[in-house]
Amino acid sequence: MKLRSSLRIAAALCVLGVSLVSGFELFKLVRNPLAPDQDALYIARFDGIKKALPTRGVVCYVTTSDDSFAAKKNYFLAQYALAPLVLRTAADCDPLIGDFPASSIPPLDSRRFVVLRNFGNGLTLLGRNTGR
Amino acid sequence: VIKILPSILLALGLGSAVAGLFWPRKRRLLPDLLFVLSLSVGLGFGITSLLFFLWLLMFGPAGTAFALCEFGLLIALSVLVVLKRRRLQADSVMPAPLRSPARRPLVQWITGVVFFLTLLAAGGGFLWFVRAARYGGWDAWGIWNLRAKFLFLGGPFWQDAFSTQGSLSHRDYPLLIPTSVARLWSYAGADVSLAPILIGALFTAATAGLLLSSLSTLRTKSQGFMATTVLLANSYFLVLGAAQYADLPLGFFFLSTLALLCLYEQTRDPGVMALAGATAGLAIWTKNEGLLFLAGLLLAHCLITVRKGGVQAYLRQLLPLALGLAPALLALAYFKIHFPSSNDLFPSLAIALKMLGRISRWRVVAKAFAHQLLHFSGWSVPVIPLLAIYAAVAGIQWKQLGNLPKVCLLLLLWMMAGYFLVYVATPLPLDWLLQTSLSRLLTQLWPSALFLIFLFTHPLEPDSDSVVANSVSR
């Protein structure tokens, strides 16, 4: 009975000890300097373009052309920044937001699109080129 | 903070009032204060979320009238609580307060000190994770808070949140978090990022508080301290809370339901069963996984209660459970009917059956589950095998606990099996899905698993006012 009780206490101390080590690792992590909040910076880029857009409705949105993780993330962050405007990930309506954070000039076919306004930071407001 | 604070206090007040109203007649509120307060976080945000949704449907955007309505409800419920508790005191239903023992056992001191140190580390960790990503993780800005923005900033056009014209995803997801965030923004008058952070923080703290208080009430304080220490030492649990994901509130409602079922075993008060129904209902109002939980709860409860106590005992428990469940169930039914949207996990039954027939998928999912069970929470020592060894050494008290804790255990196994089958049956890319969601799903179940492990294992100190003591005396 006494052995059982001692074993029980030893097992409990093991669990508590491992928890303490894990807590200490957390404590060490907290002492690390923070990297810049990239998502907050991305969302803040849209402050300027927001004023040039309607307050509600649907606008088209294009970002890096592939179906990558980065493209999806760009879309969702842009959608969050511009809600309650609904973004449509297609280039078939006006106005069209070009979101290309890596380049100052949107890598789009200039025969199909005209830049209506460049907000810098890779954000442009585009219109479809009707040829008129 | 000053503008958000009244809305949070109102929610907590409403939650406390409802918990107080249905709290067991034979238990005093003051000794159970942490239990009641922890429950009040979930109940409060749940009730106000349902009210906010109802208001949107009936009158459109919430303003001063909505705030007055909530305040009026709080006054009315508080009066009812005071009247009920006074009547119980006059009828001498409640026992006189117990004098606490003069000395606390050493084991309680040791577990208490380790808990306190871990709590400090967890608090620091949570703040660090919040500062690292103010807008939370992907699901926060991609689903929950995004929907809240439509509900708050959309004004009369709040239903754009479910628009099919854009590229919005997961339009079928329930609304507890979006409506709670939008409600706080309505009080603040702006979509401040602090509101969802505070909701995440409150649910994280309430989950820890509920685990500690429920185990302290149902078993012993040292069991409560140990379980909560293990919970808070899991950095992924804190990451999810700081990331403003709905998985933590869902885990809170799972744990609440289990803790209340076990409290019912002790008190046999129908009010507790109604509260368990309410928290199970709020689980389905938080995430679709709540539906799996509810189905498992009804099934496990029916199986075990009918077998052990007969149909009459089952119906006696089912009625208050159903009453508590009804508000959230009705709200969810309305939402699903009026805002229909397909679920990306199950586009059709035929596809699900086809996926279930592929043996390779079963193998991949089993491997991922086994890996997670070994490496869950990223501890240097595998925590789940460690807890299994602890339970084996400490010993399991199986028979003494009564039927409802067994319902809880069956429910937890049902959830694990359910999640496993969902992975096998969905047509979504399996590797990506397992990588992005399995640890989150297991974290939903983690507080409940810890609750059951430390409920069933033999405590380090003798049970006092606990399920075991009461079951034995019955």
C-alpha cells in the first residue's frame, strides 16, 4: 500500500516536472524579440485604396496569378481589410483591385487593363480596357 | 477598453445570472464562485450572441436599444436569482457553509505552487503570441472576424456576409464568434482589434478556470491543479487562444458539458442538466464539429442511462437537457435553412462513400493520429504516453463514479472516432488537411480529455465533497 502511494506521488511529480519544463520553455520564448506583425502591415496597406472604393457591393480582385498559398493568403487579408466590400477573385468586373506586393507596376496585360490609380506598395486600382 | 468593457461585463453578468438561476439548489454559490464565473464566460457570450443574431434578423443593426434590452434582461435575471437563492436559504435547502480544514495537505501546496508558476508562464506566453499577430491567425481574419466585419460594418446589408457573388468561403460556419465580435464592436462603435483578442483571452482563461474549479469540486484541489498545469503548459493551447480561433471556445463548451454532466451525477438537480444542454447547444452554435458532439452526447446518454437506470430515469434527464439545448438549436436550424451553403468537407454522400472505400486513406489518417498522439503539444516529453503511465500508476476509479462520467468518456471516444472518419471521408487533399487541422481538432478535445483523466484517476489526497464520496454514500 505504501509502495503504491509512493509510486503515485512519483508519477504525479513526473507530470508536474515535465509541465514545469514546458512552462520554462514558454518563458524562454517570451524573452525573444518579436518579429514585425506581417499580417497587420499587409492589412494596413489597404487604408488608402479603401477611400477610393464604394462602401459596399462587389469588386474584382487580382493578385499573384498562381493558385498558391501566398495568393490565397493575400486574398483573405485583402478581403478582411476591405470588408464589408465583397471581393471577387476574378478580373471580369470593374473596379478591379491589383494587389501585387512584390512589384510597383502590376504584371498584367496592358491591352486588357488600364491603371486608374496607383496607391503604391503594389496596390493599384484598375479598369478593363474597352478600347474606347 | 473602456468602450468594450460594458459589453463584456454585461455578457459575464448575463452568464452568471443564468448559471446562478440553474445552479444546484443544494449548493451555495460562493464556494463554487470560480466554477460559476468560468461557466458565465461561455454562457454569457453564448446568450448575447443569440440575442445579437435575433436582433439582426428582427430589427437590423444593433444600437442603443439593443444595449438597453440586454441591460433590462440582466436586471430581470438578477432579481430572479436573488429571489430564488433567498427562498432556498429560507427553506433551509442549502447546507450551512463548511468550515475549511485548518491545514492544507502538502500535496496541495506542491501542486498549487507548480500551477501558479505555470500560470505565470502561460500569461506571459499568451501576451507574446497576441503581440506577434494582432489580427490573429488565418481562420480569425479569413473566417470568424471577417464575418463579424460584415455583421457590424455592413449595416442593413449585413447579409452580404453570406454573399455568393464573391469568393467568401465557409459560409455555413455557425455564428457564435462572429456575432460576439460584432456585438463588442457595436458597443465600441468601431471594429477595434482588441475585441476579438479579449474574447480569445476570456475563453482561454475560462477553460483553465473551469478545469481547475470543476475538478476541485468533483474530486480534489490537487487533481484540479495538476490537470490545469498540464493544460497551461501546452503552448499550442495558448497559441490557438491568442490566434482568436473558434476551436478554443468549442473546447470550452465540450468541457462545460462534461463537467456539468458529472455535477449532475453528484447533485441530481435538473437545473444542472439544463445548463449542460445549454452548453452543448452553444457548441453547435460555435462550430460544425459541435453537431458531432451533440449527436454523440444524445447517443451515449441514451445508451448508458437507459441500460443502467431505465427509460424513466433517461426521460427525467432528457427533458431539462432538451430545454437547455433548444435556444441554440433553433437559432442554428434557422441559420442553416435561411443561409444555405454547401459544406466543403462533404459535397455528397457518394463521394464520401467512395473515399471511405480507399484503404490508403485509412492508413494515412491512422499514421497522422498516431503521430499526433505521440507528439501532441510539442513537449520535449510525449505528454499523452506520460499521462497514460500516470493513470496506470495512480489507478482508475471506475465503479465509484456513477453513470454520467462514463457517458462523458464514451462521448470523447465518439469524437475521436468521428474526427478520424471525417478525415477519411472528405475529398479534400488529405496531407494538407491533416497538417492544417488535426492538432487544432485534438486541442478542442484536450481540456475534456484532461478533465476525464484526472476525474477517473485516484487522487493524491482523499476525496472530500466529491462525486466519489457522494456516489459511495448513495
